[in-house]
Amino acid sequence: MKKIFFTVLMLSCLSAVAQRSGKNDTNSKLASLKHTKNKAVLNQRIKALENGSDQDLWTLIQYYDKNEVKKNAVTRMLLQKYPQSKNAQMMRITSFLKIKGMEDIETHLQNMIKDYPNVNLDLEKSFVANMYANEMNPAKTLQYLNSIDDPGFRLKALVMATEEMAAINPAKALDFASGELENVKKVKDMTALNGSRKIDPKSAYDDFINLYGKLLFKAGKNEEAFRYTAEAYHNIKEKDEELIENYAFLSSLNGDYVQSLPILAKAVAAGKFEQKYIDQVKKGYTRLNPGKDAEVYVQGLKNTFIKKIRTNISSMMVHEAAPDFTVTDVNGKKVSLADFKGKTIVLDFWATWCGPCVASFPAMQMAANRYINDPEVKFLFIYTWNNVPDLLNDGKKFLASRNYTFDLYLDPRNPDTKQSAAADAFKIDGIPAKFIIDGKGMIRFKVSGFEGKAEAAAEEVVQMIEMARK
């Protein structure tokens, strides 16, 4: 999970670097080093870069990418000479990735604070705050958020930390955000501080109330959710789809069907089949179209979406014999393909470190829920490609902390070959990897990766199952 939010945090410093340096291979100085054959000339150019700007040292770091000793030496030079630079900031951030254990990460940050007393380390502090948010430790998260100097950046970091928690446990994220609400309101009308980031407090405030409204909405606190969702809706120019749909739904609860019905109908037509959305579309349609059949209208929206999904996936259908495979259930029992004879099964190969795997889980939970009472369909969520000592407890803890009710199976790595037998049997070269297998043991669909909205992805899985079981 570290790499998931690390990518987000790095954007603020990487973007500035990217603007100046571009792609590595197009950097003229780097290209010059790579193509210099004369050793004396090469050493002369390296010496010049060592005595140059922070960008020159960054170029050397790129050049020494596969020479850890020299790369580290130039990195130290960069940090000593230009500690305020974006390049130095990026190297400080990346240094956290080599450390395991939160206590060691805290110590690493405290050493940075001592080593760079005159350098703004707000980004580094926000990184550690996010690490603790991922650990669902609100007290430690707040400790490092409160150590951030820039109020605007602190608020931006608070949004990121809350988002990190929300991905794991929305209810706890809501409690965390509620505790900070009054502090957030105090930042709303502040002026942005001078500095490289120049975070606008008003913009950060809007991001917070947008997120806060979404958390309230998920918790079913509609009246309070409407207050903050409406404020975010009217303040934010570039509105995200979730904000638009939430505002429409909450507005419909207040009887505003003229504005909300087209948006809610579009959401249903895109696969949002939650009963509360269906109910509001029916109410709105009946109110605005007296005498017309709302049931027929809603079913038409559903059918349009399902037809589109089936058209898209029909070309993906295959007919290949599934390899025999063995995985272990949570009780230690080994199961194989033969144990599921006559059933349609969905295999989902995943790992905790895999961002797209985790991103696909809301959709997979939706799909699995559709078949919770169908004994002829079985979902196997196969934890693979991981070297953790206790695969079972690691997988159980990960899923439980996020409230997923998946049937967990294990595909451990062989300590000698470093291979995972079930993944190898299916010749998997990337995860998430999903296979829909019919009752005769034939692979009917195989899908890798994840993108798009959860509703559409869930319906794709459902329709694949339905097409496979015919």
C-alpha cells in the first residue's frame, strides 16, 4: 500500500522536476554522458556536473542509476548543497521507501528535521502522516499533520490522509474528519503562504468538504451530507462525477426532481443499480411524468446498460480447458478444479501490494453479493505473489480491515523456486487476473488489470458469469 499513496504524494515535487528535466533520455546532458566514449572527457563532464546546479546533480543521479554507491554519493552531495531544491525533496521522500516499520520511519523523519533545520519539510511530514493513516492510527496521523508549518498544505495533507483512511474504513475516516471539522473551518479564509507549493486554503477547504460530504453520504447521514455536498457543489468549478451524483440524489430527497432526475437516470443507465437510486428515479419519473409507467422506464435504463455490457464482452469469450490447480482455503484444506465440478467459478488472483487489485475490490464485492445465495456460482479470491511469512493472516487482516467478505484462498510462493503454483498454472503475467470457468472446467473469460467505474466492472463480471453458465 505504501506505493499507492506514495505516487499521490510525489506528484507535488515530481511535476516541478518533470517540467525542467523532461524524459531522462531526452535530457541533453544525460545523453551526452551516455554517449561519451573518451574516459578523460567523460570524467571532465562528470566533474563539471558535480560542481554545477541541483539539476546537474540530478542528471548524475540518473546517470548512476545502476551504480548504487556512486548514486548515493551524488545524492548526499545534492542534499548537502541544495537541500531546498525540489530534486533534494524528491530524494528525501524516496528514502522512506527503503525503510520498513513505522518506528524506523519516524526516526528517519526526526533525523531529517535535525539535519535540515532551515528547510521546509511539510511534504515529508505529510508522507509520514499518510503512512499512519494507512495504519489506521489517527493519533499519530494528527501528530504529524499538526507538525506541518503551512496551514494550507496541512489541510491538503489532511484531505489525503482522510482519503487514505476512507479507502480502508469509511466510518473511521468520517470520525477522523469530523474531529477536524472546526479546525478546517478556521483555515477557509486564510491567505496562501509564500512558497513553492502555495496551497490555496480556500481550494483545500473545498476539497475537504467535498470529501466530508461523501463520507456523510456513505454513512447515510443525508441531511448533514446535503449541507456540505451543496457547499462543495456550488464552490467547485470542476466537479467530479461522484459529487454531481451525490448532489443530485440528495436534492431529489428534497423534491428537486427537475434537476436531479436526468443525472440519476444517467447514473442508473451507467450501472448504478442500488435500490435507493432506483427508488428516487421512479419517484422523480412519476412526479414529472404522471400516468407513465416508472417501472418500464427504469427497466429500460437497466436493459440499455446490460445490452451494452454484453456487446462489449461477447468478443472476449473463449473456450479453453482450465488447467488443474491447487490452492488452500482459510482452514488449511487444499482444493482443486475438480472440487468445483458443475459450478461456475470466478478466480481472482490478487495481492495486498497490487494497487489495481485493491481498486477492483469494490466492484468484485458488488458482483459477489449478487450471487451470495446462489450455490452454483463460487468466487475464489486467490492471494498470490507475496513473500510475507504468514500469508493467511496477512490476507485475512487486509480484507477484514476493509470490510470485504471475500472467500480467501492462498497460492503461496515456493521458497526455493519463488513461484506461485496456481498463478503459474494459468500462466499469469500480471495481476489482478480473473478467470471465469464454467461447470465443465472450461475457461470462458479471462481478464487482467482494472479500470473504469465499479458499477460497470461489477456488471461485466455478472454478465460474464451469466454467459458462461448457459
